[in-house]
Amino acid sequence: MCTVDDEPAPTWFNVATAVGDRLVPDRADWVLLHIRTRVLDLVRSGRRGPVREAGLSDPKPGEPLSIVTLRHRDSDLEVALRQLIVAMRPQTGDPYGSGRVTLTGLSRLASQVDPAHLRAIATDEDDLAHLQRLDLGSAVIVPVVADGVTLGALNLVHSERGAVDDDELATAEDFGRRIGAALDSSRPATARLPAPPVSVSGRSWRPPLDGNSVAAARAWVRRTLPEVLHRPARPDLAADLDLVVSELAGNAVRHAGAVARLSLDPRADTIRVTVVDDDERAPVVRHPASDAESGRGILLVSALSSAWSTDHDVRHGGKHVWAELAL
């Protein structure tokens, strides 16, 4: 989590994303990092300096919590997990999980997740079925603290019972302190600039409110590509672009609920496609097992693109994920 002294500090969202990369699957089957929404507001405002200097107080009951990192070893279960947690609308002071730990600053260890506990936190039978599908065996939840202020909570969950004990709790609490310190010393989110605007020769599109937005995005790109290209392109460009758009738009629908906007922007030797959504989390390249049925989307985007990255929209929230394909 720390940086070398002569390297620039990473941005806040770089640190948050790295939490999942470092902890799954080596330290847990899935990891969830909840941060107080008030903290995120300070991050987006671009304020520099420690949280104490920003005037951030200790958490109060009823503060909303935001998901800044969510990673599951099974990408399909990760989508279901996120939908479930968002539907619960977590906040400080909840009698379970991140809400309780964030408010009290006290860690929780469950060497086995009791079925009665799942029934207590489920809002209905559908939620309970989703929770049971996640195969929760044991868990540890610890506060994420910076400069004496609790920013949120880190959840490390294992599928097998008895996977956590007092030693694991101590390790997790150390992770919480290190993550808080890394977030506190990172550059503000404004260090990540919004994606460059579409050029005058580019095109931008918003999907319809109903229907299959991924299919609509692919159709729009196929229709628009000839309109924005002003030079010959390789014969397989349209097919490669179709795959990249399918993966990026599909990710936006799976993880953010919808595609907010899509654009095509011709460059000197490339074409850039950008997908905008309302989720803060950046996509990552996964390397799933050979028999896994999913999890290769961004790996495919990386293989087909000459460059790709994520830009956080610090003013409005969400992110721009873009990929450039050689002409």
C-alpha cells in the first residue's frame, strides 16, 4: 500500500482500486471497502492535506456509506453482491457489517456466518437467496482509520468456516490502518483529469431509456464508424471495435446499472471509444482459470487495444473508460 519516497503519491482512487487487487484471492474470497460518502465528497472537492485538516469529524449515526472497492473471485457473483449491497443502502449505525464497525470503530470477527445472521440482514426472501448463493463461511470487518478518524470499514470474507481467527483479525486491522494511511497521503481525486472532450469530428451518443443498451451501443458504433473515419482503416477494425464496445458497455450495465454516454473520437492513427457510467470503481484485467465462464472482458479489451485506461469524473462522479484501437 505504500509508495517509494521518490515516486509520486498515487491518486485516491488508485489506492482504493489496489485494495481489491492486493487482497483477492490471496487474503480473502471477496473484499468490500465501504467509505463514508462524506469522505468521498471531500475527495472529489480536491482538498489536499490530512483528513483532520479538512475538518472531517468522527462518524455520526445515519451517514450513508459508499462502495469504493468490491472484488469477488467469481466475477458473476461480484455483480450479484454489488446489487445486493446497494439495495441495502448501508449507513453508519446499522446493526451489522460496515455500518456498525464504522460507527463504533470496533472490529468484528465471525469464524462462521450463522444462517440466522443472514436472515437478520436480508430485507426479503430474494435477498436471502442471494446471500446464501454467496457462500459466506467466515468474515472479519475492521475499521479503516486515518489520522484517528474512521473513514469506513474493510470486509474480508471467506467461503470456508473457521478461516478467520484472532491472528487473521490482527492482520486485517493492520490492513485497515495501512489503507487509511495510504488514502490520507494520496493525491486528491482531481489529480485524475476527466477524459478529453470529443473532437469536432467525433460523435457522442446516449442510449435509450429502455431496451438492450449494449446491443444499441454496438449498433450505434457500427453505424457511426464510417462517418468519423477520414482515412482507410484495416479490414478487421469494425469487428475489433464491436468486441471492445460490447465488453465496455456490458461492464457499465453489469456494475453501474447503465451506460450513461458513449463516444467515438478519431485520432491520428487510432480511434478512441469511451464509455461513461456512474460507478466509481475502475475495471481491472483479470486472469481467470481456464475453465472459468467469465472474467475475461477487460483482458480482451487490453489485447485488442493499443491503449486503454479509466478517468474519474471528479466533478459529477462516475468514470470514463476508454480504449484506442489502431487504424
